[in-house]
Amino acid sequence: MFASSTSAAVTLTSVEDNYVFYQSGGTGAGLVQGNGGADGSLQGKGPAPTQGNARTMYFKFDTSSATPADGNLATLTLTASSTVTAEFSLALFALNQDATGFDWSENAITWNNSPGLGITTDPYMLDPSATTSLGSFPTLLNNSSAGTSISFTFENWQDYVQSDGTLTLIAVVVSQSSATPAVLIASSENGDADYRPELFISVPEPGRVLLLLTAIGWGCFRRRRTTCWNSFSGVK
């Protein structure tokens, strides 16, 4: 795990991450993807079950270096590891406390054993009793270059921390402009440290409290510099 901190702020890099493969009618749902989590990229595609070969991404963060004193706002930033070849919309979910399988590992997770998945009546095959919808990222645009980042800020991250101090976030592709490609998102093993998934936990400065509280549920789309606009969608 990489963790850095300043006054009332902690930045975490995911300690485990991988994607799982739906593959309706095939054997992919029982196979570990991403070279056992060692690949530098994760794949996102969806949504399942309408997308017969969907991919859902899992990120685990060790929050032991963060406390509520560091703030209740958390921002997840994901970065494209190659040129984006369609328009992708992603939603973010948290794995609830004590959900079965919360102690998953990147070298063993599959679609069949991944926590919070497998409910065929849900639009994204997520179990609503085991996961909580946090909201939506800004759309990742077609032809976005490698290094383009999308971010989403949510509150009360502590509510989803497991007994072992970890926090699992799940990124689901809810729509894409072409059914063929997958979006490639950098993993914690990516060779460029700036591309790796990051969770930033902070307390807003006194003069910015109102601004940041208003911005909860906002998404950010950036290439070096960050631009934000409201993407509010069911934030807890």
C-alpha cells in the first residue's frame, strides 16, 4: 500500500484490484482475470446481464492510516491506461460492512465468488443488500487519451470499512456507445505511478466547507488539470 498524508488529508493507493468477467454461457465467470491481478490495466464493460461478456472492476483500499479526523469525504480517481475507444459511463458502489467475501484477493476473485455480485434481477447484477450505490462518474469520452482521469467524491466512507480495516469500491460500466470495446483502467500494478487508483480522504478547509459539501456527488474529468461538474446520482 502507498499512503501519503498532510494535515487532515490522506491519499491511498489500492492494495488489491482486479476485474471479473461475466461471459454468459461460458466458463469465464469462474476464471481469475488480469493475470491474477498483476496486469497494469483493469477492464470495464457492461452492463451485465445485457452485455454477455461484461467486466466489473473491484478496488480495495487499506484505510488503517486514515481516521475520521482526516475527514468524511473521499474522492476516488481512476485513470485510463490507453486511448478510450467508445464513450463509457461508470457508476460507483461500496461493499457494505460484513458482506460475504469482503476479504477477497486480486489473485483469486472471479465473477462467481466476487462479493456483492450475482443477483440477476438487478440491472448490474449487484446485490442491493451487500452493496450501496454511491453515484456516477462523469462520462469518459470517446478518443480520450491515456492518462485521462475521472473522479467521484462521496461522504461517510467510514460506514463501509470492514473489520480488517479495508474498504472495497466497485466500478460498473452502466452504458457504452459501442458494445464491442472495453475501457482500460490503470491498476495498482501500472508502471506509471500517477495512473494508479487513488482514494483521497480529507477535511475541507473552513472557508471551503460549504463549497465541498455542495460538491458531494460531483464528478471530475481531467487531463492534468481538473474540471468538475455535478454528476449527482443517489449519493449516500
